[in-house]
Amino acid sequence: MSDRLLVVDDDEDVRRVYQAHFSRAGFEVDVAATLKEAADRLASGVFHAVIADISLTPSVGSEGLAIAAYLRHLHREPSPVLVLTAYGEPEKATAAARLSVDAFLHKPVSLVWLEDLLRSRIAERRGGSGSDREEGGGREPVAAAL
């Protein structure tokens, strides 16, 4: 059975590229463009991991963190959440750390590296050792990903 991944981004091209890459990598990929779509998908089934853009709308700008909070509310031991941003936002990185987001990453990100990180986080949740490519092993603090 394939690991199930939810990709949340307001940019259709990003969703399409991530869906194609992670599908080829063996993931079952669902996509969402809005906070509501993401919440509906998360409520309808189990995902092994979530990749979310931090900002889905210019007016709010922190929906990726809301998705992480919602997932942690739904599940006692939630799936890994990787939050991506195009901007240096220390206050949002701090908020991500408080929510125990697995990684707070700056775009652009190599899809191969992101895939390795994702597989590592999924393996950690299952009690495995994670990826051999990841330096240092284990879960680093969110701030270290800045």
C-alpha cells in the first residue's frame, strides 16, 4: 500500500508538479488549493504526510500553520507536516516550532531532497530509522531548517 500524501498550495503549477513527482515516487497524492479543501480532505481520511504552503491567501498568510494545528487536533499522533514559505518570516517559524511542525522550509526546495525528508519523517513516525541521505538523522528543530 502506498503512503498517502496531501499537498496544499494555492499555485496550480506547484500542485501539479508535486503531484506528478510524488506520484512517480510511489505516493498516493491528493491536492488542495484552499484551507477548506485541505480540512475536508484531512477529515475524510488518513494521510501519512502533509506538505503545505504557509500562505494560501494574501490576506491571512498562515494557512499552512492552521493546517498543522488542525491535523494535530484530529489525531493524537499526527502525520508529519512540512511547511514551505517563499519568505523569511521568523515569527511564523516560531509559531511552526510551537506546533511541532516537522520542517519549516524556504522555497525553492529540491523535490528529491524533499522526498527524502518526507520518507524519513514517515519512517520515524513508524519507528523506522529514516533516510540515509539525511544528515544528522533524527528530527531537527524547525528553526534549524531556516
